[in-house]
Amino acid sequence: MANTAPIKDFAANPFDDWRSIAVAIFMALVGYTVMVSVPVLSTALVHKVGFTEEQVGRIWGADLGGLSLGAIISAMLVARMNRRYLVFIGVGLSIVANALCMVYTDYDAVLTLRVLAGTGSGIFTAVAVVTLGGTTNPTTAYNLELIGFAFSTALELNYLPQLTMNEIYLFFMILSGLCALLVFWIPARPLSKEQLFEQEKHQKIHENWRVPKIVPWLCLAAVCFTYINIGGYFTYIELAALADGVSQEWSGSVLTWSSFLGIAGCLIAYVCTRYGLFKPLFISLITMAVIVAMLAVGINDINLAFSLFGFMTLWTFVDVYQSAMVAHMDRSGSLVALLPSVQGFGQFIGPNIAASIVGAGLGYPIMFVVSGSMALVALVLYIAVSLYMHRREPENELVEAS
């Protein structure tokens, strides 16, 4: 049920409260922990538990597949159920599943439990993303979120390898518990129709965002393909580097320092908003495809650093634009809640495609080419959306979204 109180002052929008934004950012960082730390988590399962390289792709892919499922659950309920209850449910699932991972260590059990843990994370992550999308200017909110990612990713990539697997699971449990403690700063309901109408007057990027629902669905499909690319690349980048003779000390330090490039991606995204959402996104997806596929010729210290630094910059840059585009098209939040779902589904498909390529003996070069090509598929979808939005007849531009 939407808020029904009349709006006297637009500054009263609860989603613009700095505490709501801060808690939503924290919840998103927690929910995406596996996604941003998957290279060191993959290496940890290989070296500390003894799983094969193919199995770790399946395990963390299952976690991110669960993230996708959890976000779908939230998307179906977020417009009509108290969002704080959703967070409690998600946190409970995450804590229980991670606790059981400390008890059951065989492959089949861990695979199942990571699905449950990911589902819990997906439920409260979707609430966090919807909360940021409910702000007056979601581009700024998502920029702040991704700046936070740069620091959290650096910390996780640096410190998680120093922990045992049980300590890593405990770390996940503590973070999830903190989300439940802070949830009361999150608005429980979406905005009313009056507030949504007023919100449109204050947005910074001026486009006619009233589009048929098929258009944001195409954008969500593009997000999925982008994350298939990200999932395959990021899951195996360290293992591929080690296979080509790069030292773990160098690859680990490059992974850690490259995470700070996410800040550069956010700053560039902020500057480029003057060019709209489409053109910067087109250029970034082409560049991302190139810097992933270039590793097909072999990995050494130099091109590993170049690729990872460019990749981490573009990851945050692309995320800002993709998330903001869907948020502008869907102010109710139902489709915005699916962002973690399609991201998680993409990172479920990506590692599994990569694992199949590696398992079939085709090697990492083929895997990098296939991963990079997924960014180009996303590019084609965004070009189609852009052509539709900018070639509509003037009399049709103000038609309400179906």
C-alpha cells in the first residue's frame, strides 16, 4: 500500500533522508558481498577446502543464482508488503544457511546451502536497491552506493583470504545481522501517486521515461547479459592468471588495488551524466568487451593489471547507468527490485558457462572471448531501447506506460 498522506513539502520524501540512503547502501554492500569477492572466495574453496576449479564456479554461481531468486521474491512483494518484514526474512535465511555451511562441508550440501544463503541476501538486497531507486535522483544514490562498493570490495579482497572458510561464513552472518538492526531507517512503503508525480518535477536527467513495460524489461535483460560477462570474468580471473604463471602475490595485490578504481568509475559517471544515460553506456560496454577478450592472448603481469583496472572502473560506471535507467522507468519499485535478480542470474549463468568451458578443456582464452561477447549483446539491447525512445512520435511521448 502506498503512502496516502498529502505531500506538503517535497523535501519530506522519506527516501531522500540521508539515514535511509546510508542504511540502504550498507544493506546493498552486504547483499553483494559474494558478488564482489568471488575471485578470492573461489581461490579459498580450492586451496582451503579442496574443491576443484569447476566446482567452485558451480558453488558461487549457485549463491548468485539464489540472489536472483531472492530478488524475484522481493519484486513480487515489495509494492504491497512491509519492506522491513522482507529484510527480516532475508536476514534469517542468510544467517541460518551460512551457519549450516560451517557444519556441512561436502560439495552437494554446500551447493544447496549457498542457494539458500543467496536467496536470503537477494531478498534484502532488492529492498535496498528499491530504496535507493525511490530517491528523487537515483543516479546520485547509485553513485554513492558504488563508491561504497569500491572501499568494501578492497577490504574484502584483502582480508577475506586471511580468514578460514568458517570465519568467512561467520563474517557473512554478522553483516546480515547488522542489516536487521538498522532496517528501521528504511521506509516501509512506496511513495503515493501524488509524491511520484511531484518527484518527476525534481529529477535531474530529463527524458520522457513514461514507456511501455517491455522497455524496462529489455533493460533488465541487458543488465543480465552484462553480468554474464562480469560473472565469468570475475570468477576465474585469478585462477586464470595463476594458470598462466602470474604469482598469487601479484594477482592478489592487483585485485585489491583495482577495487579502488570503482571510485574513478563513479566520478566519471557523475561527470558524464550531462551526456544523458545512453551514449556513455554504449562506449563503456564496448570498452568492457575489449578489455575482457584481450586476455585470450595470454595473461602476464602488465595486461592483468590493465584489464582489471579497466574492468573495475567500468563495472561501477556501467552499474550507475544501468540502475538509474531502470529506476527512472519504474518509480513503483517492482521492476527495480529485479535488478539484483538479473545481476545474480547473470552471475549464476556466467560462472557456469565459464566452468563448462574450463571443464570441457577449451581453456581460459575461449572463456574470456565468450564472456566479453556478452557485453556486446547488452549493447545491442540498449541501442534498441535508445532508438525506440528517441524516435517516438511527439504525440505518443506522453502516453502512460502500459
